[in-house]
Amino acid sequence: MKKKIMIVDDEPDVRVSIGQFLDISGYDVIEAENGLDCIQKLETETPDLFVLDIMMPGMNGWDVAAKIKGNEKWKEIPIVFLTAKGDEMSIGMGNLAAADYIVKPFDLMDFKKRIEKVLKI
């Protein structure tokens, strides 16, 4: 059975390129254009992993992660932050709050390996 990954990013190009890459890599992909869209889609979709941007309008990635971890149905689903925030403080906090923290720009093959490690494939 294919693993399902939800990509939450306000940049359409990022969602599409990562989504296409994950799709050809054998994953089912759910795209959410922002934090609120993510939470709404969780009413009908349950991913195996979140790929979550931090800097988004409205509900940022930190807020989305807190909502996910605060809900009994979703709290065990791993989160991988994928963000342009590459400062030490953000990386440190991100590694505490998520299974992995990847800084943009990134290498797609490295990204895939890290996703597989989180999913234990």
C-alpha cells in the first residue's frame, strides 16, 4: 500500500515539484496551500507524513504542527519541516518539534532518503 504524504506549502511551484517527484517515487500526495487548508483536509484525509513549510500566511508551520500534535488522531503522524528558515534557532526548535528539518534549497534525492528514513522504508 502506498504511503500518503501531505505537502503543506504556500508556494504552488514547491507543492507541484515536490508532489510530482513524490508521485513518481511511489507515494500518494495530498497538497495543501496553507495551514488552514491542511487542517480542513485532515477532516477527510489522513496522511502517513506531513511535509510542512514554516513561513506561510495566516497559520504558520509552527501553529499547524502544534494543532497536529495536539490532536489525538494526528499526533503520531511524523512531520518534516521543509523551509527556507536556516538559522540555528529555527533548526534547533524544528528538530525538537519534528522528525526532520530540511532547509530550502535542497537536493531531491537527499529529500527522498530523509523521507524514507522518517517513514522507516
